Amino acid sequence: MNKAVAYPWVIVGALWVIAFLNYLDRILITSMRDPIVADFSLTDAQFGLLTSVFLWSYGILSPFGGFLADKFSRKNVIIFSVFVWSLVTLCTGFTHTFQQMLITRVLMGVSEACYIPAALALITDYHRGRTRSLATGLHMSGLYTGLAVGGIGGYIAELWGWRYGFHVFGIVGIFYSFVLLFLLKDYDPSHSKENVTRAETALPAISLPQSFKVFFSERSFYILLIYFSVLGMVNWLVYGWLPTFFREHFHLGLGEAGITATSYIQVGSFIGVIAGGIIADRWARSNIRGRLYVLIIGFTLGAPFLFLMASTQVFIIAIIAMLIFGLARGFNDANLMPVLRQMVDERYIATGYGFLNFLSTIIGGLMVYIGGALQDAQIGLAIIYQAAAVLMLLATWLLLAARLKKTEGI
């Protein structure tokens, strides 16, 4: 395999490690709930607020992080993001008050906001057409692995205390940010052997107001915003409260609940991004809506299984339901950015994904906090997850009304 063919996959591999650290660092806190609550004497609503403030800062800054990646160097934005959030992760282990913990969560949200839009834009810069969904999906599997391993936080807390995990993984991320200086390169379309048009190699400068004007002139972008907002709400209810749900609903220990709540969904998601990526890349060759259809099929199957997970009293059925829901999420994650590239101007792709993250995480963060408040009001997580599943199904079917354009390679 020559260098030109191999390097796009090197990009995927290098960013996979970052994706792993990205979600591992942010999700550690949810599997360490009990010792953190005890250390700071928190209510459920206050503990939910720790995730909410992360999501709000992450969401608010996401469009700006995406804009920086569109306007300047995707490589430099990625490296800056990794270094800062890893430093913040390290500092989280040294906090001694609830207010200090809130500050570190806000700073983590600000720094992580720059990563996903830049990374997905860089991957889809290098992977055009036949490998776009698969490459995107493989990168997203790093997020799943981080979520799954994040469940080990409960065991770390039991063995060495909750601060230890933040110290170790923060140091690892700081070191890896220096490795990226040598691994990453920005995409140069003039060196591509594919049929790149002159318009793509000599695009005019972009501005943030202009990018928003472009987005909101597309009806399909509004549809995608609604869908992604509901998806963010559902995902963060799962990320933030599923360990608690399994600990209380099935009477599991702290470590076992953390692993159960994260690992099975990630296994399903990993299978989903591979299968969904391969199917979508092939389908898109003959049907412009192929990638969108794969995404829709995923949650048409997966949302009812989320409802089942919240309803059953049988542990093995809950595990199977999580696997199917994870499969659906994998179908989504392999195809969301490729579908977005069929909706908006290529110049604004990272900014567009950043804006999707903005609305999704703001709503998701609010729902994590509301989830804690509802529990304080004696409303169970089972009811919350059932309602979320119904909304997810309706939002998925709304995507059938989206309009797509043909892009290079499909």
C-alpha cells in the first residue's frame, strides 16, 4: 500500500486514540458517582449539574471550535484541544470543593468543543466517497471504547480513590498531544489524485455569520437539528444516568453497574459503525439517500429496544436491548457527518457539525440535570427512558423529509 493510500487510514488511527481519551475523560465522573457525592455531600441534582455544565460549555463553544477548524488548521485545533482537556482532566483530580469541580467541568467542555468537528472534518477530507462512512465509523468506535472503559472508573474508585483515574488519564493525554505534532497533517486537495474541482482548491475565505446564513437557508438543516437535539437528549440521559439506573433497578454494585451500563451499548455501537459504514458506503454508490436510509433504519429498530430496556425486569433482556440500541447508535455515528456533507456547503462543514453539537449538548445537558431533579421528585429513570425512546423514534422518522445533494464520490 503506497503512502497516499495509507495515510488517510493513519489519520483515522491517530484520531481513534484521541476519540478514546475524549469520551473516557468526560465519562469517568458518571461511574464514580457515589464516592464523589460522598466527598462533596451532593444531591442528585448537584451531581447531574457536573455533567450539565460540561455539556453547556461544550455546546456553546462547539460552533466556534468548528469555525476555527474550517478557517485555520484542523491539525492545530485538534492538538490544542487534546492538550488543554488532558491538563484539565489532571487538575480535576486535585479539586477539593464542589465549586472547583464545576470550574474544571466547564473548562473541559470548552477545550473538548474544538475536537469532534475538526476531527470528523479532517477524516472526511481524506476519505471521499467509497470509504467515507466506514472511516467516520471507525473513528467513532474510539468514542465507544472510551465510554466502555470509562465504566472502569467505579473499580478505580473502589481500589485507589476517585482522584487516581483523573491523574493517570490526564497525564496520558498530555503526552499524546505531543505525539500528534508528528502524526497529523492537514489535507491538501491539490495533492489528491481524485477529481477535485478548482472551486474546492480555491475556496474564498469564510466568516461565522456567513456560515450561519448558509445553514439556515437549508430546510434539511432544520430537520437535522431537531433530530440531533433529540439524539443528544437521549444519549446524555444514557451517559449520565444509566449506571445509576442499573445499580438501583437490578441491585448491582458500583463497579458492576458502571461496566454494565457502558460496555454492552459500546459493543453494539462498535458493530454498528462497522456494519453501518460498509452498508452505507455501498448503498450510496447507487442511491444518493443511501447513507440517510441506513441512519433511519438504525433508530427505527433501536428506539423500541431502549423502551424495552427501561421496562423489563429481566437482566439478560436489558443487556440484549442495550446491544440493539448500541447497534442503532453505531449506524447513526458512521453516517451523520457524511449526511451533513450532503446538506451544507463544504467550506462550513466543521462549523455545521459544531452547531449541531451546540444544540444537542445544550439540550442534553439540561436533560441530565432534569433527570437528577426528577429523581429527587421520586420520578423513576425507567419512565424517563421510556419517554426518551418514543421521542427518538419520532425524530428519526422526521429525517425522511430531508433533501440531500450529490457530493464527490457518490
